[in-house]
Amino acid sequence: MNTTTQPLQLQFDRARRAWRGSPMPRFFAWWGGELLALLPASWRSRFGGGLAWHLLQLDGEEWTLRKAGGAQELARWNAQLDPASQQVAMADALRGVDTEDLRMALCLNPADVLRPRLNLPLAARDNLQQIGAFEMDRQTPFRVEQVRYDVREVRVPAPPGRFAAELVVVPRHTLDPVLAKLAASGLQVDAVDVSLGADRLGANLLPAELASRRTHPRQRLNLALGAAAIILLLLSLMQFLHNREAALEQMRSEVEGMRADAQQVSALRQQLQDNAGAAGFLAERKLHKVSALGVLQDISQRLPTTAWLERLSIDNSGQVGFQGQSPQAARLVDALKGSPVITDANFQGTIQVDPSTGKERFYMVAQLRKPAEAKSKAPATAGSAP
């Protein structure tokens, strides 16, 4: 491991220890077992895979093979056989086990292994191998170059600020001959551990240079499927955002159309109000004013046939002024009394005789009655109109 990858490896080790120390692995193991129990037996055998650890142990001159956690031997063969025969014996015992899930651990006799207990500070979790090398002279009678060792954290009570660990040590003169026989037989293992009843301790004393390199086609497929799932998720999110934006744009266009319709309705309402105001104004004006034609008609009907009008004017205050000629102008005041449209008719100025016609020229003023008064007067004078 070079210096550029060391920090990344440390972070990975911390994350792995935190994950193993959390209750999540046990929860997912339980949950997966419950889901697996719901599947048919054929599906369970197909999808119920995982790492299948098998334990290989040298008993005198014979190799024994059994499954981790099981006491029954799957195979036993002599270590003096040729490598091909030993490999065939192992292959026959492991028939039906997926080679990608198969893991092999060489288990040592617990009597050949030293396991001193350590109480280490929490900061030492990132450097367990260095701590093991430092503690080797203090905890064992061997030097580092004389042993194969591993340091594993154990779940036992420890003082505050510290954690419990175990230093697993085996002398090289004990392990190396076994590894030599293993190499001579052509067999490969993934770990060197210590037997613990029917199972293994959980350490790994195998040197890094002897570790087997495996290919993981299923892992590549899983990574490809995971990447495809992430890409599909991103595409789904992008499609969701696109649909939301399209819906928002459609809503905006609908709102703009509704706004235009509302403005048009508002303009029509304003036009209707203006027309109603104008019509009301005209109706109000007609209600409160008498028309000039009605005034002229009423005056013409009341004047005698020998008199005529030359000019008629009505101002905004309702004052009526009319000028004309009559043989007897003084009688015109009595003729205009009782008019339903005008009242208070009087002469303005003096009455003069027109030399050309010989009739008296007059100018009279009167006041328009209110329309309500004019309507109330009209029936009373209708019968007496000439």
C-alpha cells in the first residue's frame, strides 16, 4: 500500500469497523432471513447464496474438510497424495458450492496459538498491526520476525477511553511447514485462522503475499446493475422534474389565458357600467328637465292665433325667454296661466308697437316646472287646452 492510498484505506477501515459495531448487520441478516423464508424452496436454493466458509485442517498427515459451523467432515485425504488427487478430493467434497461464494480457511490447533488480551486506547484502532508489532516483545516470548500475527477487536468490557483487543500469534516454525504442504498440494486458502469448536476464531494469519487473488464476475455484474439503477433513478428524477416544469408551464399559460379573459371581462364590465351611467344620466336628465319641444308646443297652444313667436330660449337654470308679436300682448299672461310646463310668466321690459305690422312686440320670461309638477298639472289642463 503506497502513501497515497493509506488515508483512503484508513477511512475505509473506520467505516467498516463502525458498520460491524452497529446493530445494522444483525438487523439486515435477520430481515434477509425472514424474506428468504417467504420464498419457495427452489428459489431459496438459488438466491440464498452468500459467502460459504469451509475449514481445512491438518490432522497429522491427513487433511480434513468441513463446513464452518458444522462438525461433520465433508472429506478426508492423505497429505502424501499427489497434488492432482488432493485437488480432486477437495473438488468432490465441494461439488454444488458456488466457486464465487466459496471461501477456504486453514484452521490451526488452538494449542499452537498465543492469544494475549490487550486494552488499547481508542486512537489505536487505526493502527492495530503497528500496535501488535510494538506489543509483541511485551506480550510474547517472540520477536515480530519470528511469528505470524493478527490483532482483532473483541466485545468485552474495557476501561473508559479504551477498547479490548486480542493479539493472535503463531510461530513461523509452526505455520510455515503447514503452508508449505498446502502449496505443494496445489490448494489455496483465503485465510489462516484458529479452530474454535465447530467454527473459526475470526482472525487472519495468512501473509499478504500468499493471499489468493479472486475474480468476482458477479460483483462486476452487481456493480453494473447498481450503476444502472442509479442512472435510472437519476433519469426518473430528471423526468419527474421535467414533468413538473411542463405542468408548471402549462399552468402559467392557462393563468395567462385566464388573465386575458379576466381583463376582457373587466373591460366589458367597465363598458357596461359606462353605458349604464350614460343611460342613467340621460334618464335622470330627462326626468328632471322638460324638453324644449314640449315647452314650444305648450306655449304655441296657449297663445291666440293672432300672436306668434319670433324667438324662444331656455337656459340651464330652467328660465324660459320668448319674444313675439300680438295685437293685445297684455292678455298673454292670463293665457299662459295654468301651463303644466312653465310658471311665473311675466313681461320683461316694455311693450312696444311694431311699425311694420302694427302689433305689439313683447318679451316674456317664465320658469320651467319640474317634470313631476308638469305631469301632475297635465291632466288638470288637458280638457281646457284650445
